[in-house]
Amino acid sequence: MISRTGLDLLTNRRHFLSRSAGGLGGMALASLLAEEDPYRARPSHQAAKAKNVIVVFCSGALSHVDTFDYKPALIRHHGQPLPGQENLVSFQGPNGNLVQSLWKFRPRGQSGKMVSDLVPRIGDMADDLCFLHALTNKSNTHGPAENVMNTGFAFDGFPSMGAWVNYALGSANADLPAFVAIEDPRGMPQSGPNNWANGFLPAAFQGTPFSTTKPIRYLDRPSNLTSPTDVAARRALRDLNEKHAEKFPGDQGLAARIASYELSARMQLSVPGVADVASESAATRQLYGADSPNKTKAAFAENCLLARRLVEKGVRFVQLFNGAYASGGNLNWDGHSRLKEQYDRHGDILDQPVAGLLQDLKQRGLLETTLVVFATEFGRMPMFQAGTLGRDHNPHGFTCWLAGAGVKAPFSYGATDEFGYAAVEKVTTVHDFHATILHLLGLDHEALSVYHNGIERRLTDVHGHVIQDILA
């Protein structure tokens, strides 16, 4: 078990954090830890294949049968009821007949993997991808299902996957946070900051929100403060802090508070540089689609560029969100009523930037040490909802994929039935998914735990197995 002392200080320090964390995403946090620096790098349980993780999360439930899960039976039985489920009632009500994918599937790469024309550029990278076609989720509701995919539990209040990784391994760059969450340019996912929250772990381990479209608050130097004056003030403050600490030897809480503010100061210098995606070459920006006239696509492309720049600088865990919650699902992948119109718009935003990220990581040699995780909260039904032109929620079987450090590629694992309704072969839980990601980072999911409210808690609860068949 990896344990950190000082967890019992959590309640007592809430007031301090609420006032001091401010716009730094909770970086004034180390006061929660009584006996060690929360930012320092820590060893893994075993040799790691991956040093960094980038998660691309498609909020709203991306349809697997319209992207990566090719089902010829849907074409043959188009317009007919789903056999054995003729009167199926799902999340929003009764379902109609089977509907084939609205986009043509084509063989991609040397492997010939069938991927739809909705995401052709990602399809072109199929030889580098490891598809998990039989994932399942415990919930059919967006918020709880997002929680499951990102925290392992349907309820709020549990640590996110990135927080667990940060808690276990710490930071590989003393000047940047270990865990960064990059918001979609259109807004928040349905479960909001819970997707990158620390839960019951010390707040030092929550994700720090970054954005290429909004400034990170409180990092800019005041306009009337010159650089030499700023440096001199920091030196004076450091001297005062050191003298104050000498009066209280062994007060690790004080030492941790000082460390947290020093990190905040270092971020004032490091973040503007790493976030300067405009400094990338024209060719690189074009690769990602950052030069697109579609402003939303260009902004998401810059988010993907920022993710690469962060892992390049040693940030251990980066979450990228694609799609934001809005009533009617117009800003995300929640295609209940006008799936074709909605997905054509979102597919253009998603496809080139993610493919560009994969290509860029690969050509820089970073894909050998970076695990890219492409996920969504659940899939969608192979039928249209009765009286609509869209598909309802489907937690019974859907597709996510991995790329990079430690996974087989090209490779496909598991399968849904012939229509894509339910996982039937090598059925995989989210706990298995999480256990495998932790394993690739050199972490034993059963040993990574925290005693909280009388229960030994972990990301995978009391479940989960490493998916050995997909490991390279």
C-alpha cells in the first residue's frame, strides 16, 4: 500500500485551502501533508512502460457503431427490429428499428482496420491503436457515467484517475503541476471538475485546469511590477520564510505551505512558456488543424498541442476534454435527436487534432513513453430512438482505445454482438481499464490505496484485473 501521512489534516485545512488555492487549481495545497513534499517524484511499484498519460475524453457518449465498431449486420438488417429486443425501452424511452452507421466504414492502414469516415484521420492511425471493443459502464446517465470512467465510482467525491497517479508518483517537473486538465473550448463536461478532483485525497493531488482560450488566473505579473523588482521581492520573501521556519523546527505543515507558494511562484515563470502554443511552427500547427477557420476546431487543436508540450516538459498526467455539457447535447456527443447533423460538426473538431497529436508524439519519439487514452462514458444504441433521428445511451458495450507506451498495436480486444448492442466477448469493466492504465505506469492497482472513513479505498474499488492480452 502506498500511503501518505497527514490525511487526517484534511478537514482542518479546508478553510486555508478555500482562501489560498484560488485560481491556481488548488496548487496551494502542500499544507495537507505533514511529513513530506507532495510535489516530489516518488518511485513506482514496478518498472513502468509509460512515463506520461494523455487522456482524450469525449463527453456525451461517442457512438461506437458510427466510429470504430464496424457491424455489417447493421447494414443487412437496417430498418428491422433488434432481434429479441423488439420492445426495448432504454434511457429516454422506446427504441425504433436498427439503423446502419450514417458514415461509411473503410479499411485503414496496413492492418485494414475498419473505421468510419466520421474520423478518417484517426482511422489513418489505426496501425498505432489498441482498440477495446467490449467496455461496459455501471451507469447509463452522463454525470455518473463520467464519474465512473474518470474516478471509478458513480457518486461524486472520489479521487480522479489523474489524482491517484499524482498521489502515487508525484511530479517529474518541479516547476509544473503533475496533473493538468485542459478544458474543452466550449465549456465543462457534465460532471464538471469532479473529473479531475482529488476527492478524499489531499488537495495537492487534484488536477490544475489549463486552457488555451482563457488565462490561468493569478499567474500574470502585475503590469506595474518590473521583473527585477519581482525577483528581488521573491528572494526577500524566501529569506523571511527560511528565518520563520527556523523558529519552528520540525513543523512540516509550515514547510509544506512554503513549498506550495514557491511552486506557485515557479509556475508564474514556467506556465507562460509551456502554454505558448502560438510559437509552434506553421507546419506543426497545420498538422493539428490549429490554422483551421473553424474557431472551435482551432482551439481544440491548440489544446492538443498544449497536451504534447506539457508531457514534453514532464507533466505526468494530462486530461483533454472534447465536448461540453449543454441542454440538448448540442455541444457534445449526446446524439439523441439529430445525430448526423451533430456528429458531422463534432467529428470535424475532434478528428484532425487527435490524429495530429498521435503523429506528433510518434515523430518526436514521445509515443514510446506516453500512453494515449481515448475514452467516452458509454456508447450508443444500434437503433434510433422511436420518433427521432438519433441514438440513445448504451452502457452495455462500447469502444475506447489506447496508443503508445506498453500496448499492442495494431490490436483489437473484445467484441460486441453482431449489432453492437452489448459486449459478448472478453467483456471489460472500467475497473479493468483503470487497472491496466495504472499497470503501464508501474503501479499495482490493488496496492495503491488510502484508508478513508473505515474503508481501504482505491481507484478500482474491490474489482479490476490488468488486461494482460493487450500488453506489448
